[in-house]
Amino acid sequence: MTAHVLHSARLVSEGRTTADAWVRFDGDRVTSVGTGDGWRAAAAGDGEVTVTDAGGGWLTPGFVDLHCHGGATASFDDGVEAIRAAADLHQRHGTTRTVVSLVTAPVAELAERVRGIAALSASDPRILGSHLEGPFLDVGHKGAHDPALLRSASSDDIELLLEAGAGTIRQITLAPELPGGMDAVRAFSTAGVAVAVGHTGATYEQTRAAFDAGASLLTHAFNGMDGVHHRAPGPVAAATHTPGVTLEIINDGVHVHPEVVRMAFAAAPGRVALITDAMAAAGAADGDYLLGALEVQVRDGVARLTHGGSIAGSTLTLDEALRRAVTEVGLPVEDAVRALTETPAAALGRSGDLGRLAAGYAADAVLLDDGFGVRQVWSAGLPVLP
């Protein structure tokens, strides 16, 4: 079994920063955590132990991305090899666990993709399962989804998708105000899927009803829904009002203004998850891409539909989201890190093994320099960067 000790770090985990900290991994688990010279005893004993001097750098749990569509020119919709290629890219930027998000497609095609992701998640610990962003979305808030494929959920659709996922569908985004929408919320949540309200025309009252029925997430808050109005507060206010609901935010400086990001953190402390919503152009050059069946132009790192100009996902990585959260939004480092680690892990029901650097948790970690640039990543106990 591979053992590793990281020492002399500023450890950010569980909402606090611990100076001069050390962490020991044995295989794919954290086995002990401490401070000061205790690392020397942790590194001693039988067997070979690799030691890394963090040199006072930031050490955080591995990032968990609830909502990502691809990267490195690869789209998660294009199968196992594309998923691996994009996951490799995001892993180098600190994302050690990813939910594979699929854009709207015919239900039968989605079912086949979900089956493939289910098989991959059994062999690749980075892959947590799938996220269906569509097709049960509101045409009026379609964003970068093909309106011809959007539909209301039927019991047959739900049954087919759940059977295909075999327990690996982690999240589904839907519009609860559509016919059958509330039944879909109940059916998916009962099956253990985290239901997210998104791409929706739902009112404040309708969104509250969806949360009462079992929904627990708001997909990319402020985007794909009506904004906050003083007489019609809408889905965002419904989410901040409801304990236990997690708000996804794309903190790329394009989707949501930094001051609005700050307001969301203030309104829902501990319940904001920073996501990428990244498409194939993340980590790649500007150019022309596809998102599902729709043409996308990426210019200066901003992805928009070629026809209509709607924002079409992002080119964000989670290390950049962290940097922006601290330097532009002005969040404490502890709050920003929690939004990449503990909060998304809890939203998936994985607060017992992901999102912290503590004994018994996954040996996923990110070492960052003072400016939050990635120095090294450990995924399931193994170093990622050369």
C-alpha cells in the first residue's frame, strides 16, 4: 500500500485554516492529520513513505464538481474516452471527483449514455455518476439546450432513466412547473437522485413547493431562471429561504457578477457550491465547438451559441473559481474552499467520505501556492502532476 505524508501546510478543511499542518495518506484514504513535527513520527515505521514538504502552501481537500460537461476539447456526451480526457484536464486543476453532466438529448440516447457512465464510475473513482441537465426543461429558459428536444417528464421516461443509471444518476435538473414536473421531483428524489430546479419559469411559490416535494439543489443560480424582483423573488430567493437547499454558482466573472456571488454566500452560508458548468473548450483554445447538437463559438474564453448568442456553459476550472472567489468576490479562503469541497460533497450525500481532509476520508488533496495556483494534486492517494 502506498503511504504519503504532506507536511508544513496551511490546511484548509472543515471551515478552518490550520497552520503548520500535516496529513498522512495510506492508499486511497487519509489515516491521520496533525500539526508541527508530528509528521516525522507519522512518516516513520515499517514500509516506504513518500514525504512532501508543502512549504507553507495552501492544502485543501480535492475539489468536487457537481456540474461539468467537458474540457480539453472533449464533451462528456461523446462517450468514455471523451469523459476520461476531460476529467484528466479538470483533475490537473484540482477537481478530483466529477459528476458527468449530459445536455438535453432524446431520452433513449440519454439512457445509453447513463449506462456507459454507470460502468465507468465502477472503475474510475473520479467519476461520481451522471447529471441529467434536461430534457425536462422550460423552453422559455432553455439556455444552450435544443428546444426541439425539450419535453415534460412521463413515468416511462423516469423509469427508463432510473433503470439505465442503476443507482448512479446523482443529479437531475428539471423545471417543476411543467406538466408532471412535481411527480418527477418526487420520483427521482425517492430514488435517491438529487433533484435540481433549473432552466425553469417557476415562481417563488412553485420553487418552494418543489423543495417541499424533495428537490434539494438550484442549478447554476441566477442563470436559466427569472431573477430576484422585489415583488416576485423567484427561484433564487426560494432556495436561499429553504434550509438544506444547495445553490450552484458559476463563478467565472461572466455568468454572475462578483457582488451577486457575494450576496448569495451571505444569504445561504455553507450552502453555495461553486461549479464549472464547463464545456469542451475548457483548457483549450478559442474556436468553434458543439454542445450537444448546438454550435458554439468561444471567443476570449466566453462560450456562446452561434445562433442566438446565449451563454453556452463556461471554460472555467475550479482552481480559477477559487481564485476569483477570494480575490474578486472577497470571500474568506475557508468559505471559498468549502464551496468546492464540503458543500458539493454534502449535496451528493457524500459528506462522510468526501470534501474534508480528515481520518477516514478519501485521499484527495490539492496543494496551492499563495496565489491559488495548483502545485500538486493527489487523487485517491496518487500524485497527478509530474
